[in-house]
Amino acid sequence: MTATIERGAATAPVSSHTSDPPAKRPTSRKPGGFLSSSNGKKVVMAVTGAVMVSFLVLHMLGNLKIFFGRDSFNDYAHALRTLLEPLAPYRSVLTVLEIVLGVSVVLHTWAAISLARRARRARPVKYVAKKSQTGGGYTTHVMRFGGVTIVLYVVWHLLDLTFGVVNPKGPDSTPADRMIAGFDPSRWWMTLVYLVAVVMVGLHLRHGIWSAFQTLGWANRTRYRALKATAALVSAVLVIGFLAPPLAITFGVVK
């Protein structure tokens, strides 16, 4: 005999549809896809950084032409403007390269600012003790203020040596004349500003190359020191290569 126990009204009725699947929770996806993610922004920074490093290397090699004489430097500048002629119009290839470089700078800056804001939102409460003795605070200041310094100097650099608007020789002079006049001993302050800007580029570049290695997953324990040394070596070579021509002009080695 089966006994039935009454539990009263407090017993909740049991649904007979036990085979119904559980209700699915709506999934929320962030708009923008891969580029909206932190990894996507890091990839953008790595790719655009590689474009800018390539430009810096070529630009440095071109600047060193000044040690081979005015004609050599002017020929280099002319060759840039006549790339692929007569297949392409005068200065068209150089203009495309400048546009690619400009877009890379904008995307690089956007990704850096986006990542910084995301990190700030992820850590709304500031640290009680400032990381004054760690590399984090130093790196943050270098990348932030160094980036602003570089952008401001690039604007001046274009007005001075590329377009000749603020150059003593004016826009109608040859590239070599603008280069030598721009770093004339009487304009020692311009050489000093250039030195500060280039050192900022070097510090920015060293951290950027190392970050790219980390983004690509290369920075493991066995490669750590080698990649750190590579980042420092590349940045040091570029700093020395960029500083050599203006210092040589300022101190009278190149006239």
C-alpha cells in the first residue's frame, strides 16, 4: 500500500514538462568586432608601429646622405619625388607613402589612447602608493608626454625642412640648403630641440618595439634578454643616425 502525505498549500506544484530545455541567457557582444578588443588594438599598434619604424630607418639613411655632399642629398630628395616616373606622375608615390604614414600615426594614436582608457576603467581605484620606483610609471610618462613632444616636433620639422616655411632659406631653396641652414650654429637652440625630440623618439621606440614583441608572443623567458637588447639597439642606432647630421652641421663638420 502506498501512503500519501499531504504537505499543504506550501508545497509548490511541480511542472510536468521536465523535458523542456532551460532558457538561454541573451549574449551581449561588443560592437566593432576584433578591432574593439584589447588584442585588436594591440595588433593595430604593432602593425602601424612597424610602418613608422620602416619610415624612420629609410629617413635616417636619407639624412646621412648629407655627409656625402649637397648634390648627394639633393639627388636623394629628388629621387623620392620621382619614384616610378614616368609610369606615375611626379611626387605621386611619395604622396601615397605620406598618406599611409599619416594614417598609421592616427591609428597608432587612437589605439594607444583607447588602451589607456580601457586600462583606467578596469582599475577605477588608483594605487595607494605611486609606482615611482618601478618601470610602469616611467614608461607611462615617457609614452604619454614623449608622444605629444614627437607630434609637435614633427609639425615643426615639416614646416622647417620639408616645406621651408619657417626655414631661413625659404621654400624655394634646395633640400640640402634648408638642412644646413636649419641647423646652422646660430640656430643652436633648434639643434637642442631636435636632440630632445629624437631622444624622446628613441625612448618611445624602445618601449614600442618591446611591446610589439610581447604582442606577437615572442617575449618568452628564453628570448627575453635578446629581445630587450634588440629593442634597445634598434632605438640607439636610430637616435645616433638622426642626431649625427644636425650635430655635424652645428659644430661645423658639414658646411
